[in-house]
Amino acid sequence: MGEVYRALDLRLGRDVALKFLPPDAAGDRTATERFLREARAASALHHPNVVAIHGVEEFDGAPVIVMEFVAGETLAAIVSRGPLPFVRILEIGGQVADALETAHAAHLVHRDIKPSNIILTPEGQAKVLDFGLAKRIPSPTSVADDATTSAQLTGSGMIVGTVAYMSPEQTRGERVDHRTDVFSLGGVLYELATGRQPFHAPSTVAMFHEIATQEPDPPSALRADLPYDFDLVIARALSKDRERRYPTAHDFGAALRELLATVVSGELPTREASAALAPNNLPAAATSLIGRAREAAEVKRLLVRHRLVTLTGAGGCGKTRLALRVATDLLSEFPDGVWFVEFASLSDPGLVARAVASAMALREEAGRAIVDTVVDDLRKRKTLLVLDNCEHLAEACAALAEAILTNCPACRILATSRAVLGAAAEARWHTPSLSTPPRDDALTPEQALQYEAVRLFVARATVE
């Protein structure tokens, strides 16, 4: 909030930035107090990634904040020209996380982290500014912490911040803490990587609903050179449940730096190289997969938390194609192999384990059960099994899955079936149909192509 001008400090011979209240806020007591709170909050922070406050002066009876002058551009201006290089994104994220950790240690939550509040210098240093909405929150040991809501923190009873970067708890007027800034920073990095904000809606109310209930497309679905590891980092930062986010800005920054080190060292394979590095028998897709980016991200997140995930749904709804998309994206996560086992043509439950062994190119051993051969081979391997069309062999598939998961701690299983297998610790995910346009709406061709089913029809009907 305010207007900023470059000026010369005649006493010290240095360039400074002067921040004035906007003309329409002159004489507004609430605006003036918030303006001064910004100066007090930021002046308490001493960090190379926070714009320093030199002092507060007065001009024509109104306060003026004297700040460090920073040459450079805001991230909003930079990303308006297109997404940033991946390494630069990780570097910026780590720096901003450090700045936020310093603020949080002083019991301050910024509450308005967004690209226009972060300046990048020509040397690549990120600087966080505009603590106008920052508020001091009670320490974790304070008995008043649970009763502190965003409305109480503003002092005016209003939910404040920039809607597109608000956390779910902010949109609901609930208690806010340092994890609110973690969510907002996750949104900023998403935008730097993809060129678009993670949430889109035509109105404030619709945006509140989007932030509170919808999952954004994974960044790698929008930009091919982004690794799946980045999807996981951003998904955790943007978790609706704050308990599932990074517990501190420091932890978020550490995850970004760990990923940066892996990228710089060349140890992180690209998605294109993953198939060559990880043994697999995944069939090549005969046609392109339309949509499903959000669904694929949700399934991958389930596989992080559960070792057996079953995609259910009616025949023809796309379970197999979705499973293959997820398996392909995860090739780099399973260096010991991703194996696809198709059961549609199999009718004998006694041959389930043999089908898995065949897919993995395992030989039967005389006098030994084939299931034992499979389990022993997988016992110390980090692998993913994709069991396709299990519905008519559900009991046998469930028994094999339980034997594998009990004895092979690094193995995960992704199954497709019209119904759940009934195995212990099985997570079910219902596969939705592709989105379709409303029947009663007259749509332009451009509007119709926003729906996945229409895009699929057009893609299949088009002759290459």
C-alpha cells in the first residue's frame, strides 16, 4: 500500500526509496496506522533478502517510510514475459523462504507474499518488501494463539491480502500462522514455473471456492522440462490442510535447495530420460492422453501416502490410460523397474502370480511357488507394479498384493479395477469421466474446447 519514489539521501549521499501513503488514503487514520505498522514490522527484520527500513520521516503532516533502494524488477514484471528458468526458480524460492523464516522467528506473518512484493536484483538476489499486512502473531506457547483469527489480526475485521495468493484458511477467515506464507510462496513458485497462477476464477467468491476445494494442475503437466520432484514440493506447499504443508519456511527452503543441488549435479533425470534409465515394459501409447493432468497429480500424491492404490470406475472411463500416464511420470522414482501386468485376457486366478513373473522376465524354479520367486525378487527393490483389469481376479490380485507389500517395503502397486480388490491398506480412487459441456448451453467452438470430452473427440476425429 503506497507510492514509492527514488530519492537521494543528502546527508549520507546514498539512494533511498521513499514510500508515501496513496493520495486517497491521506488523513485516513486506519490507513496511517497500518502504514506505520509496516515500518515497525519490517524495521525489526535484518536479513539480506528483506528490504531494509532506514526510518520514518514526515512530509506535509503525513508519515514517509525511508527504505533501502533496490535496483531491479519485481517478479510480477519478470514473469509477465514468460516462465523463469527452473534453476533460477529454485534459487529465488530458497531466498524468499529464508526471508520468511526470519520474519516468522520474530513472530511475524507476512500474509501478502506475491510476485509484485518480491524484487529480483540484477545480481539475482530476491528481496521481500511490503509488510503492510504483516502482523505479529502469538508464540506457539501462547494460550491465545488458537483464538487468533485473520480478522482479529487485521484489527478491522476484514480478510486482507491478494486473493489469488491467499491460503485456504485466509479465505475462510480462520486462524493464520507461518504456514500461510508457505502456501503463498508455493503459489508464487508455481506461477514462476508455469507462467500462470495455480487458481483461476472469474470472481472473488469463486476464487475463494477454487482455493479451498480445487487442486491445481501439476506444474510438469504445463511445462515439460519440470521434474516430478518439483510437482511434489509444490503440492505439499499448496496443501489445503496446513498440517500437511512444510511445517516451517526453513523446511520449504531446504526442500527447494535439495532439489536444486540434485538438478545442478545432473543426478535428476529429465522426464524424457527416465524411460531409458528405469527398466520397464510400459506399452507405448497409440494416441495422446487428453486432459487428466489433475487426476494424474492426485493419483501420484496418493501413491506417496499409500503403497496400494486402486483406480476404480466403469469400463471405458480411462483407468488404464491414466495408470500408464502416472507410471510413465514415475519412472525416475522407481530405479529398479516399473512393470505393467495386463489381466484382461486371463481367466484363471491361479495364474496371477505367473503373469507378474512373466512381465518381470522371472524364471520359474523347480519345486518353488512362483509367488515366492516374485516376492524374493522384489524384496530389496524399489519398484512399481501396475496391475491392469483386476476386477474378475480381485481375490487373487489382493492376495498377491498383500504378500508383496508385506515382504517388499520399497514396492508400490497401482491397480485398475471396476471394483476395489479388498486388500489390506488399499486406497481407492474413483476415476471420473472426462468433463463435458452442459447440454443446454450454446457454446462457441473455443468455449467447447475447454471440456476434455470435446477435445478428445476432436483429437480422435482429426486425420493427421
